[in-house]
Amino acid sequence: MRKKIIAGNWKMNLDLQTAAGLAKDIVAHEGSLKCEVLLFPSFVFLESVKNILNKSKINIGAQNCSHRENGAFTGEVSAQQLKSLGIEYVLIGHSERREHYNERNEILKEKLKIALKYNLKPVFCCGEPKQIREANGQEDFVLNQLKESLFGFSATEISNIIIAYEPVWAIGTGLNATAEQASNMHAFIRKQFAKKYSDSFSAQLPILYGGSCNPSNAKELFSCPDVDGSLVGGASLNASDFLAIIQASQ
Ligand code: PEP
């Protein structure tokens, strides 16, 4: 039985005070949380938010890490540095990183390698852009992302990874995938892991949906058998919306 996971990707939003306030509002409701909750603030707020989450069941992650181990890479943050702060999760392959920072499948594989080396749990994002969906090429596109970034890892390594299916056309657009579209893609992804690894391995793999998830559509999306929760962007910036999404998952 897979536990539901609800993750909030705060992106480059909030300032120190509002990030701390949002974390406190979520912690105030942690008694009622039955799912796993993860928060992904900006790097600069990680330590402050982590201190707020300290004694709670809510976990924290970074939105990115370098594909390099350490050294002369100005402006980068390494997996080892994140681990030294006590960070547990890291987003890898978010479509905004792919699009604006030219992060390709091969680089993402390097990031996964280094995150796993330092015992961070990656949330690996995959998903097709609009023109690929319009041409009905979404399955081949996502399969290629999985093959080029993930399928070189062992089952033991992948058991530390969470998959987030995030169709690019649904991110920040208010246009979520329908329950049928999400269901089909999640079942497809699970089938690929079953083929590559095993049925029992694939049955344990958490696959989150991301893309304009909100309190109105969450329940329907979470009723799909292969949808194990959500990576939430915009709606995670508002405590009552984020808590309503959490509520919809339990
Ligand atoms: C995201 O950025 O991962 C995301 C899903 O954003 P939104 O919920 O705003 O579409």
C-alpha cells in the first residue's frame, strides 16, 4: 500500500518572513496529516524553514542541486552541502530547469547520481510539452526521459526516488491533466518500471502528479489508482489551499 505524498514547490517565491509564516501555518495542522508532506523552499530559506519543521513529521527538500561534486562552480549548490544542512529531498528535472537552464536528460542523470551518493531522495520530474501531447507523442517522450536519466540505476537506487509526472502544458497554466490523462500516463510509467525492474518493485514506486493541482481538482486526481499524490506549485503558496489538497488525499 503506497502512502500518499503531497509536496509543495515554492519555486522562487516568498521572502524569509512569508516562507517562515507559511511553514508555521502548515506545521500548525500537522496533527491531522495522514500523508507524507514535503516542502521545497528556495535554497536561502532551507535552514530557517527546516528549523520550523524540526520536530514535525513534515520533511524538507531543495529545488535543485549541482551535477558537480564540489569546486569552482560559482553560484551552484552541491548535494553534499544540502546533506550537511540536514536536507532530505531534492527536486531534479523540473520542467522550468529543463526549459530555462537547458538541463538535459544526461545532466539530470548526473544530478541523480550525486544526489543518491549523498543520500538525498530525489523527486524526479518528467512530462511532455504541449506540442508533443497534441501530436499524441507523450508516452514515447516520457519513456525517453526515463530511459536517459533513470534506467541506468539499480532497483535499490531507484527505490529512493519519487517520480513526479508533470505535463509541461499543465504547469502554472490552470489547465490540469484530466483524471483520465493522468491515469493513463501514470499507469504507463508504472508499466515501464515493471518491464525494466519487476512488477513488485514497480508496485511500490510513488508516482506523483503535478500541474495546476488545486483544492477543486485534487480529489478526482487522487482517486486515480496510480496517482500517489501531487507536486503542487502555485497552490502550495497558500496554506489553506495546500492543506485542502492534503485533506483531499486522505
Ligand atoms: C510545479 O511547479 O511543479 C507545479 C506543478 O506548478 P503548478 O501547481 O503551479 O502548476
